Amino acid sequence: MTEPTPAPAPAAPIAGPAEPPRVLRTRDQVFLSCFWFAYNFHWGALLAIVLPSQITAIVGDQRKELFNGLIPPLGASLSLLVTPLAGALSDRAGSRFGRRRPFILVGTLANLVFLLLMAGFTHGGGIWLFLLCYLGVQLGNNWSGGPYAGLIPDVVAPRQRGAASGWLALMTALGTLGGAIAAGQLVRGERFGPVYGTIAAVVVVFLILTLAGVRERPARPGPSLDLRTFLTTFLPRGPAYRNFYLVLVTRALVTMGIYSVFTFFQFFLKDILRVPDPPTQTSYLIAIIIAAGVPTSLAGGVLSDRHGRKPLVYLSGGLMALASAIFVGVAFFPSLPFMFVVGALFGLGYGAYQAVDWALAIDVLPRGDASAKDMGIWHVSLALPQVLAPAITGLTLNALKPSGLLLGYTVVFVMTAVWFVLGTVFVRAIRGVR
């Protein structure tokens, strides 16, 4: 197989950091990763708890699988363009506040406006207007997320990438855990204002911590973003990017597995396990998954610095695939305690994978002059599965509903295990990374 031809070079180099990143202290790592806590609190509450409950309130029980398989993917599809575009603009930006922080601030403010608008939708609300507000949330969230992804390689020294990835994994765990628990306690009936207010407050507090605590150097403006140059150089090409795309593919496969079931746990507990108060029990399940992943997320990044990234990926992917296969047994022999035990097993693998995820991606970036744009493209491996996986799951469950949801969830969990296995096996093809 021949390598793709290199893309045309930009007319002028993009202004990069003025000096090599300094060694970060623990306090610096905490401030850098605070925004990631808020980001995951936001989505941990919305995807698993709030959106399924709110969509059910708006459209009714009969159409909940269909619209829950439609609305989150449509929102995620917007990030496929917005995240790398915002990243590319921040690569060229110049400000005495740095290249990334102005974008993070503006994007988060837009996110908050639309987030608060979503709070008013309940029974009898317009589902398409709700979707429009959700797209606004995605627009603002990803306008900040692309530049934030570029902030990591800007300020983290190469020898600390594993440690930084471990901190991001920890904040992923704690943020998702906090968001799921808060949403499980605050979603009561069809009142969603309290949970949206809580999400907004957390985002504001932790945004301020990152903006105030990260020492981003002033940057000179790069060349203006010419549309033709942007389009011709948007997708990086050439032999240097072979490993970058392999990492993108493997991460996309693993993320397909995660989002095939993540947004449907509440419906599984309600329709298969017949538990009382599904939103609360779903928050407990997510809490167990995340709590089990905290020890492996803490240790995984540091261990990968010492022993290599690939062993951690093999171990974590295998655990998630095993747990997904066991979930099939839970469907046939419904038991909430057993569901929690399998969730803990899944969490061990999830935490370890998150710990090494960022470090593996940054390791294969061949250059630093467009890091936010490249990391925004890498973010596609998170966003695209959020488009495809819930849609596939929702359509599968909706199609098999006349034959029984038990069959539908069996098919879904088997597909989930396959995604994890593929995402783990293909890591072997990545070169130059242990």
C-alpha cells in the first residue's frame, strides 16, 4: 500500500510556543485539568441521565429509543467540523492572554447560554426546538474543546505526557462521576431546571480555575486562515501521519463500544431489569463504573510512561470487551447487584484506557505548529462514534422492539464487545510507540 502524497504547505509557518514547555508541578497539573473536570461533569450528567429523561418527557415512552438515538448523534456531528476549525483558528491566533484561553472562554459562554435554554423543555415542549438548543450547546462546547486539546501539548513537556494524561483521565472519572450522581439526585419527575443550573455553576467555577491557573505564554498572530489553504491542508497527509490515523481509528473503535450502550443504560435498567427510579439507579451504575476506574486512571498514565502505552491499551480493551459480553448474561438473568459488579469490571478497563488515551495521541503528533487543529481532528475519533453508535443502537432497539427488547439488547452488547476487541487488536499496527 503506497503512502498518501504530502499536502501543500501553508504559505507561512504558524506561530508556535515561544519556548519549550516547563516542568509542571502537581498544582499546575490540577489547574490544567480542571476544565476537563467541568467538561466531563457536563456530559456525564447530560448523556446518561438528563437527555434520556428529558427526551422521554418531551416525546413519550413509545418514541424514546428513536429520538435518543437521533438527537445526541446530530449534536455530536456538529463537533466533527467545529472542533478542528476552532483548533485551527487558535493555532493562528495571537493574544497577550495566549492562543487557546480566549477561545475556551468564548466557547464556554456560548455553551452556558444554550444550556440554560434547554432547562425549560418538558412535557409538551417542541422536540425540534430542543434539538436546536442542543446544537447550540454542542457549538459552544466544541468551540472551547478544540483549543483546549491544543493547550495540552503547548504546556506539557514530553516526559510528563503520561502523567498529564493520567490527570485528564482522573478528571474524566471524577467529572463524569459527579455529573451522573448530581443528575441522578436532581432529575425528579419532569423538572430539569435544578440539574441544568448545577451543571452551569460547575462549568463556571472550573473554567475560572483553568483560565486563572494555567500560565499560557503570549503568542504572536500566525497567518490569517485562508479558506482554500485551510481546506487543502485540513486533513494532514503523508507518511509522518500514518501512526496518527491508526491511533484515531483505534480510539474511534473503542469509543464506538462505549457509546453503543452509555446513553441507553437508563432504558436497559427500566425495560429489562425493571428497576424502580431508573434515573437514580443509572446514576449509581455510572458512579460504580467511574469509581472503579479511578485507581487505574491514576496509575495508568504513570505506568505507561515507564512500561509503554500499548500494554495498557491491551489490558483495558480486553476488560471492557469481557464486561460487555457478560452484560448479555445480565439481560437473560436480570439482577441489579450483578449489573453493578459487571459495571465495576468495565470501569477498571475504562479508567486504564482513559489514562493512556491522551498520551498515545500526543506521542504520534509529528509536529507542533498546528497541534490544536491536529488534536481537533483526533477529537473526531470521539465525536464520530457519538454520531454513529447511539444511532445504530437506537435503530437496532427500535427495529427489534416488536420481537422483544431482550433480543435487541443482546445484539447491542455483542456488537459492543466486537468494537472493543477491534480497537484493541489494531493498536499492534502503531509504530514507534511502545
